[in-house]
Amino acid sequence: MRYVKQSSSPNGFTLAEIMLVIAILGILVSVVVPRLTGRSKEARQQSVRLQLDNLATALDAFEFDCGRYPNSQEGLEALRQPPPQVSHWKGPYLKKNIPVDPWGNPYVYMSPGAHNKDFDLFSYGPDQHEGGGDDIGNW
């Protein structure tokens, strides 16, 4: 008969070891998550600025061809479909559909603008309401 010597080392982790790992993970999460959250907000704001620049470029092309910017009633849709009674339209001025902001809302277009002579183009930002200090516009 053969005897097997039992190992003196345990086969699992002790409660103290598990608690130490959980504490380390908690510290890492508390440091990393706020940094990633801030980056997400910054990335969305930068995305809005880039989309506003692209839309402004398309609006400038519309104005160059048609001699005026679309009015508020025609809106940004004038970049995709020719408005009635507009001559020299050579669009579409956007290759894809009119984008929405990163929060899923349409961009606001006003012509003439309240902040700019030609047009105002903006997003209400994360709070999705006018004002509040988080609106992002072309002014």
C-alpha cells in the first residue's frame, strides 16, 4: 500500500487574500473611472465642434452656389434637398444624412442668427435644454 503525503499548503485563497485583491481593485476603479468619465464628456464636446465645422462648411458651399444661406424654415435639410424657388443649387452638400449631436438631438439652425449675422448653429449640450452653460455653438 502506498501512502500519499498531504501537502501542507492550502489549495485555495484565504479570506484575507481575497479581501486584499478586492480592496486593490476598488482603489483602481476609483482612480480610473473618473478619468474615463471626463474623457467621454470631452470627446462628445469635441465631436460637436467637428460636426458644427462640417455643417458650417456645407452651409458656406450652399451660400456660394445660391447666393444666400438657407433660412430657418428651410433649415439644414436644404443641404440635402433643394428648397423650392432656389436657383443654382448644386447639392447635396452633405454626403450623408444630417447628423444629430452625441446626445441624440438635432442641431439647432437659425438664419439670420441671434449671435452671428449669417446663421447660428448649435447643440443644447448634455442637458438638452437651451442655456445652462453647456450649449455648444458656432459663436
